[in-house]
Amino acid sequence: MSINLLDIAKSTLAPVLISKAESLFGMNDSLAGKAIAAILPTLLSGVLSKASTPSGASSLFKAINDHGVDANVGSNFANMLSTPAGVSSLGEQGGKLLGMLFGEKASGLGEQVANIAELPGQSKGVGGLLALAAPAIFGLLKNQIIGGKLSQQGFSSLLASQAPILEKSLPAKIAEWLGWGSLASFFDGIGNKLTSGTAEVAKQVVTSGSPTPNNKSGGFWKWLLPLLAIGLGAFLIKSCGKSDDMPKPPPPPPAPVAAAPAPAPAAPAPAEKFDPVAAATDAKGKYEAALKALEGGKCDADALSKALGLYVINFASASAAIPSADIGELKKAVPALKACTSTGVKIEVAGHTDNQGNPAANQKLSEARANAVKTLFAGSGIPAAAMQTKGFGDTQPVGDNKTDAGRFQNRRITYNSAK
């Protein structure tokens, strides 16, 4: 059975990128799906283009086999994107890889993909997804090399077999903008070069160590770093404990004479954009601190309910599946739950939503999410009989549903305890 690298990328990487696109770049599932449909064939076609010359194939093979590329990205990708450090590391690595594949074109690739995929105003988000997807694609390729015990020649043959697949998926305007010409001429030529060039590639002697990014890709970094600062800025800065307050202007100098005109009043500071990822990170820290205070084996039911209520579960839109990153955090509360339920304490798990969407659907979603939390705890040894669930939909808001911050507060799981 032949290998289809595009299908592998679609099944392993696309769902993760789509699920993270809204929190990282403000792109909903539909917009992110359209972007990913163009991004994945673009990246794989860039790999084929890079491998079409002996020197390019050699540097590409070394880059893929670099120790910093994760061959198990298929199973690790979601965890990589669950922390500020992981997003930062992948974004930096992706910037270098995009520079290697596309050179000076890397700096405008996000805008071009956004325009061609008919995603106006989403160029920064598309660029961010490109930067995160590039190292993941390299990880999938490394997995194929290791699993198939491929030499450089064997890897080139694998890439050659992908040309007919990618020709059907790569947007023609992307190929034209990159200077590759028509899809037919590009992929026919690439296939021939990859097939006939393996012997010449084998003769190449490469003396350098780990590959360095294309020297002409400096312009890409001028684009990528502001993207990470804008699209992910609060996500990275707040999680490191830094203040997001606008810097205060220095005080005006004292007037030299009493008759000097008073300084003009300062303009109001621009409203800070709400960052749900940073807010969830902050809540996680408070949750862990509250659990720490409950260590010792004694039951404090009220304190336990408050501690559990601090944690923000990052449910995907319209989903009741608890993300793997949240499962481990919730299980940290199991010892305190056992200490209380063993004394007869009953725990109520209640789900709440914001007012987006249909109220009846929100009601069902709130119930399903509460039941998912109960199931998780029951699977960790907490008696199911000691827990009951309720769903309140959007009927008990605690924040303003007209704002992002308010809706974030309203999407929550709360807990109550009673004997």
C-alpha cells in the first residue's frame, strides 16, 4: 500500500491545529479548516521543491533528522501546543524551517495563503498556523524515515511518489506566486528530478553540522516575531508572570513659571484585548495553589469545591470531550475528593455555558460537560454515587455575555458539596 503523506498530515495534525486556532489566533473552526486545507499541501510541496536539487535534498534530509525534530509529533502535537513554552518553541522552529523551504517568499506566504483561501483579514493567523505546522510536518517525515529505515535516496523516492497526490491539492495560485509555474509542469518536473537525482545526491559530501536557515529569510523573521508578539503575545507574556499594563508616560516637567499652561490631559489607554489562554493559565495556577493547601488527608469540603471551581477546562467548541492536557490537572484533585467522599460528602458538578448559540443546545452541552467531569473522577476511584450532575446552560451568567472576558467567565464547571 503506497504512503500518502498528505492524508497522514490531515488525520494527525489538522484536528489539533483547528482546535487550537481560536485560542491562539482568534480563528473559528471553519476558517481554520480552510486555512489548513491550503497550508498542508503547500508545506509538503515546499519540501518536494527543496529536495529537487542535490544540495537542497542533502540539507533537507539533515534538517529532518535533526535531534530537535520530534518523530512522535503525531501523538505529542496537542501537548506541544498546550503550553506557552511549547507554542513559542514550535513557532521559532517553524520560522527557520519556512525560511529554509521558501526563502524570501516565506515572509509573505501567510498573506498569500489567506488571500487564495478566501480568508480576508486572517493573514496573521494563517501565518501563525504555517509556523506551527512546519515543524510538525518535518516530524511526520522523520517518522517515515525512521519507520521505513530510509536512506536519503529512499526518502527522495518517497517524495517523488507524492507529486501526483499534491498536484491535486495544492492551490494553483500558490504555485504561481512561489514562481513554480503551472501545477502540471512543476510536479512533472519535480517527480523526474527526485527520481533521477538520487544517485547524484548519494555522491554529495556534506561537511556542515545541523542545517542553518536560508540567509535570505531574514525578512521572514521580521514578520514572524511581530506575529508571535501580537497573536500569541498575552499568551506568552502573562504566563511568565509579566504585567500587561501599558507603560506609563514620564511625568511632565514642572512649569517654569506660574503662568505656564497646564499639560494636556493624557489620552485614555487603549482597551486591553482579552486573552483566554492567559486567563486559563492564571486560573490553573490558583487552582494548583488551592489544592496544595488541602494536602494532609483532612476533608474541607467548601475549600475543595472552591478549588475545583477555579480550574478552567479548555473544551473544544460544542464538545464535551475533556482535552488530555486537562485530564491530568483534574486528577490532581482526586486525593482531596477521596478524603471528603469517604466521609459521606456529596459533590455536585454543574455545567454552564455562555449565551452563544441555541439555548436548548447550550443546556444539553452543559449537562454533557458536567457528566464528562463526573465520569473522569469516577474512573479515578471516586464513587459515582457520591457525585451528581446538573446543567444550567446559559441561565446563570456571572459575566457580561457581550464581551469575550464575560463569555469566558460564563463557560465554566462549578462544584458544590453537602453531607
